[in-house]
Amino acid sequence: MMTTSRRNFLLLAAAAALPACAGTKKIATPGVPLSPFDEDSTADEVLGDLDLTGKLVVVTGCTSGIGFETMRALAARGAWVVGTSRTREAADAACKSVPGQTTPLQLELSDFRSVVDCANAIRSINAPLDILICNAGYLGAGGAPQLVDGIERHFAINHLGHFVFVNRLLGRLYMADQGRIVVVASRAAYTSAPRAGIEFDNLDAHRDYEDRRAYGHSKLANALFALQLGTLLRGTRITANALHPGVINTEIDRNMSRFMQTGFAVATALGYGKSIAQGAATSCYVATSPALGATSGKYFEDCNAVTIVGEGHLHDAEMAARLWQVSEDLTREFLVTHRGEDLNDFERAARKRRE
């Protein structure tokens, strides 16, 4: 039988792992269709018998957790899934273990040249990009800031790496009948981010650093990125939305202390979190639901669009626009300018023959 002290330790760890969401007011986002799914739904349930044959999908961070489950579920419906990981070996192993058509690629989000190389490899595929799921994420636990080219590591990997990646692939999304960008954020965006929102004067984390605060800061950037994409892509066939997948015991906590890892494990075991299959549901729903063809710039939890009332900066359009400009300034040498479809020489020749 578990001793009282042991039980108290595990409960304390679970509490530490869970976001402090008590009292947060959420309402259904007006104008977005309500889904028949909820926090208990799984990826397979939300996809149902959907046929994704002929669709090209990219899932970053495919080797474990909700990224792997997302890749598996989409490939099972006929999608051709490009799965990325920090190493080609890890991506290859993950893709080989999934039935269906998959392609492994290396993507190191902290190295923008690796981001460009990965995007170029995807662009070399002679097909439109239908779905881009920005799932990969970093959660550190060093207790002190780490920098990537002078930028705090969480912000650089979770936001700027995907910012460059999406930029390099927008032309491919333009070619799809209805391109979708799905950004896996977190409710840490409004529970753990700085009270002032994005700290534009503190991107190197020279003050007030805490691991959880830095993670929340980067996740707020994810949500605002999708918000601004929704604004900039208005009038196109591309949509962009952000989401919180749920509290899930995945390998994102691999850099955390044993105490916090135990907390996540206990939290999910006690029913405070989701299974991996449930955690991938919202990503799959937002990426594929026919009901969301005109929904863009929204934030989803438990397969439904929600608005967080009176807390945080999740829906701050002015902050989102400023973040976009600052992100462009920080990554300019790695960005391309878009004027529509991104055709390679093969496709230009094929189109000319058809004309």
C-alpha cells in the first residue's frame, strides 16, 4: 500500500504538471460550427471513414506522442504523410512503423538552414501541399535561459523555426484545393505566458526567466502566429488555426526533472489528462474536417473553437501583427516572398503543355 508521504509527493507532482486553469472562462467562438466531438474523442473517431487518398500532409515531430499518432491516423486514411524529426534516423524509424505511404525528413527547428533544407525537400515533391501540421515542440527544464542566435530557445524553436518553415511552404499550400495550416500550441499560452504577453524587449530572456514561463511565452507566439496567418491569408484557399491538444504524457517532458515527469505521468493516470489517441484528435479534426473549410485564425480545444475571455493575449490582433513583423525581422535571410503558387520547372512545363 502506498504510504501517505509517497502519495502526497505524487499528488504534488501532478499538481505541478497541470496548468492552473481554475476560473478561466471559455466560450464557443461565434461563427465556427460546433463539432460532435469532445475531450474524450480519439484521432480515429474524428477521422471516421474519411478518405484522404491523394492528399499530401506534413507532420513535424512525428517520432512519438501525438505527432506519431497524427501521422499514423492520417496515413491510415490514405494520406501521403511526410514526417519530420531532429534526425533522419528517428524519422525513418517512425515512418517505417506506420502502415501507408510515409516519407521521413530531417528537421532541426533550432537551425534555420535545416528548416530551409527540409522545406526545399518537400517542395521538390511534385504535388500540392494539402495539410501542414506544426506539431514539434520543445520544453526545457534547465532553470536558466538557453539561447539560439541570441533568442531564448523555446521561442526560437517553437515559434521562429515553424515561422520559417510555414513561410517556405506557403507556395505549395496555395496549390492545394484547400490548404490547411495547423499549429499545435497549448493552453500554457494563457496560463503560463507573461502577463504582458509577448515580451518584445526580452526575447533573449535576460530577465524573469522560468522554464514554464518561457514555454508559455512560445506557445502564445504559436497562437498569435495562427491568428495573424488567418488575417493575412483571408481571401485565399488556405486556412490557419491553433490548438491545445490536452495534458498528455508524451516525450515533450524529456528535458524536465524526474519530479515533473512523474507529475505528468500521474496527472494522466489520475484522469486529469488525455491518452495519446485523444491528444491527437483535435489536430486531426482541425486538419481535415469538411466543416472547417472557411474557419481560420481560431483557437481550438477538445475539437471545438473557443474564445478565452478576459485572460491573456490569445486573441490580441495588434500583438499578433507586431509579432509577425518582429519574426520577419529576426528571420529575414531565410524567408521568401510569395506571389501565389510555387511551381518548379517540371510543373511549369507540364502546365504549359496543358495550355
